[in-house]
Amino acid sequence: MELAVMSLLMMALTGGIAGELAPPERPYKILMLFPVSTKSYSNTFLTLAEALADRGHKVVMLTNHPKSSNHPNISEITHGLTYFREENINVFQSLKNPSKLFELVPTVARDLYHVPAVKDLYNSRKQFDLMIVSIFVNELSYPFLLGMPFVSVLTQTLNPRQSAAQGNVLHPAYVPSWGALRAPASAWERGLNALSHIYKALDYRFRYLPLVQKEISAHFPDLPPLQELERNSSLTFINTHFTLGAPLPLLPSQVEVAAMHCRPGKLLPQELESWITGAGSAGVIYFALGSFIRGKNMPSQYRDLFLQAFRRLPQRVIWKYEEELENVPDNVMISNWLPQQDILAHHRVKVFITHGGMFSMLEAIYHATPLLVLPISNDQPRNAMFVTDAGVGLTLVWDALTVDILLHTLARLINHSKYKDNVLKMSAGLRDQPTSPRDLAVFWTEYVIRHRGAPHLRSPAAQLSWVEFLMLDVILLLLLALFIFYFILRRFLSLLSRDISGSAGSAKKD
């Protein structure tokens, strides 16, 4: 035991002196669980998986996408359920029904553990040193976590509900809910934000989670409640950074790793480089709506609107679009796949038109490209408000979109240098870190394994009920004590007054 402690101490010291990660004590076996995810979410996990695999660890990934890594230390298991595959979902429908996507999660939970590969993986879970699990809509993978050390991953910004589950209750006076909260906020705005915090927590607890719990309990009747399992997380990686909004108080077990997947730009393919260079000083506008939004699902009125607007631009346009298009202007290049980070890193790219997903936003900021955000659902409206408030871009609403509004907004972003200046400053702040987010995530992953789940990182508040956390039981006891004291005091004063009155009456008779 003493030898193991000395080994850990020497590793920490040598790593600190060298300014880089010390070699791991041995190769670990790590299981990464994200059976419900988009392709962009998978990229974050893949970045961490490859970083761990580079250090000799064996990583197994359970995903809903085809194999995407050729690393010899990474094994990918695709469960084959297609409910959340991009080709089967029309995200534009969520403009009118934002909760539609979440209704699919219980269906996946119902079918997941009937998949032979998933059943085999579950039965062999004890062979792993650590689990890494996505929190967002992946509660159906929590049965794997029972009795195992695990790390949670938040691919979006810090979720107040999930943070509270870890023992860090975020104050609604300045921490926005899924909506938006501008600072300084009025009493009315803070009140609405507090109600939003409460509503989101109750909606998750009493509407969404029971639907998933019902399906999971059918497979595992003796499993503890999913919310109880979530509280046992050793550590949470959060896809944010204090330069990207208001700094928040974090526990030692909450680690910011924003832009972990970002990297310096690489050389572009010759055809693409020639297209961008040929734009001259006017530059290029890059248009992509993420990996989850298919071009064929874009309503025709918007598709035609973009084509009309792009035809009138002095810039060239690169448009990620998965289908064939007719009447494409000469200044527009269409492609079903593009090296997004390499394009954003090019100095001739003036604006990035995006849906405002967290990963696209981070890539634009990392590569210092101003944004035009057209949010659709999920966290995108809040990301769009951040982009506008920070002055690194502008936001438009789909329902109010016209050709003239789009052209005017693009001209404003390109011709006013403040947007480029602001995003350059934010990019510098995001990049200015003592170690890369990738290495930070690797260190803390190995730390949790080395310290056998690192229970010392967990906040005691995570084990408290809401009654205990708010000290309602203590307040009740204090109120009861005050009531008893008031009753006794009133009784005493009543008796004292009666004695005084009796003594005064006796004195008058004498």
C-alpha cells in the first residue's frame, strides 16, 4: 500500500516538474457510453477516446453511429438502433415542437438492452476500470454504472439541474436556465429565471425521467432510481469555459474542458483552397447547420431564400448541403461534407452562418470567425443570445427571415470590424490556458481511476435531500422552539400579571 502511495506521489511530482502528463501507472480499460448522440457529440467523446488511447489505454465506445476511428486501442460498438440517426430526424419540426426529440429517448431505452452486443457489454462491465457517460438524454445507459466509478460528460453548458445533483446548486439570480438571462437582470427577469429553474427541474423529475425509468425498470427491476445513480458521479467534464460567459462557482469535481475537440487548422484540399483564394479580398461566407440537420429537411421557402440572397453577395459562399440543388449561383459551392475547422481557420472566411450548436460555436470562437446564428432548438437560443451579447456575432429568427434582412446582417458583420475584434479577443482568452483541455480531461480521467473513484472529490451536498439542503427540517425545529418559547413566555407573563393584580387588590383591602 505504501509503495502504491509513493508511486502516485512520484507520478504527480514528475508530471508537475515536466509540465506535461506523467506516464500512466498501467494501461486502463475504459468504457464510454453515449448510445444517444449526434455526430458532433460523438466527436467530443472520440477526441477524449483517442487522447486516452494514445497513452496506451484500451477504450470501448458504445454509440449509435458507425465506426469512425482507426485507432488500434479503440473498439466501437454500434447498437444499431436508428431512432436518433440524422437521416431519420427532421430537426426543423422542433421549431414548433421542441420536445419532440426527447420523446424518442424512452423508445431507445425500451429497445437498447434487447440488442445482443449491448447485453454482452453490460454483462462484462466489471472488467472496466472506469465508465465515461454522457449526461444529456443518456440516462438509459445508467444501469452500466451500478457499483462502478464513472465520469459524467456535459456536452453543453453547465446544467443547473445536473449541477444540483452533484451538490452545487447554482443561484438563479445570475445563472440562466435553458432560457436566457442578461446581467444585470431586473427583479422581474430574476423571478422568471428562478421559475424556469424550478420548472425545468420538476419537468425533468416528474415528466421526462419517469418515462425513461419505466423502461429501464422493466429490464432491471432491482436497479436503484436513475437519479440516485447519477449522484454517484466521481467527476463531471463540462463543455464550457469561464471566458464564454459569466464565470460560475464550480466544485473540484466539475472540470471545464471547452473546445477539447478544437485544433489548429490544416491545409485544405487543393480544390477548396483555390475556391477560397479565388474569392479575393471580398472573402468567403461559410454556411453549415451542423451534423444533425439534413439539407433535405430544410423547408423550401428557406432554401430558396438563401439561394436568392447568396446570388446577390459579393462574397463567395461554401454551403454544407447533403442534397442536389438546382439553380445554384456561380459564387456558391455545395458539398455534403466539409472540413469545418480547417475552413474556419482560413483568413479569408469572413462569417460563419450556423444554427448555434455548442460545438460549432466553440469552433468559430476558437478560430476567431464572427457568427451569424439561426437557432432552432435545444441550447441554441441561449448560445445565440450569448453570441449577440458578447459582440462576436448576430442572431436572426427563422420566422422573420427575408432576403434583405439576411444581406443586411451579413454586410454588418463583414463591414464592422468590432465583431472580428471581439471574437479575436475571446479566442485569445479561450486558448490562453496552462494546459490544453484535452490533456486536462486525460489527467482527471486517470486521476479518478488512480484514486479508485476519487470519493474525496464528491460534495457532501450531493447526498442531501432538498429538505435537508434547504434546512427546512432545521427551520421547522426553530419555529417550533420559538412557538414553545412564546407559549411559555406568554403563560409566564399571564401568571405574573395575575399575581401582580392579586397583590395590588390585597393591598387596597388592607
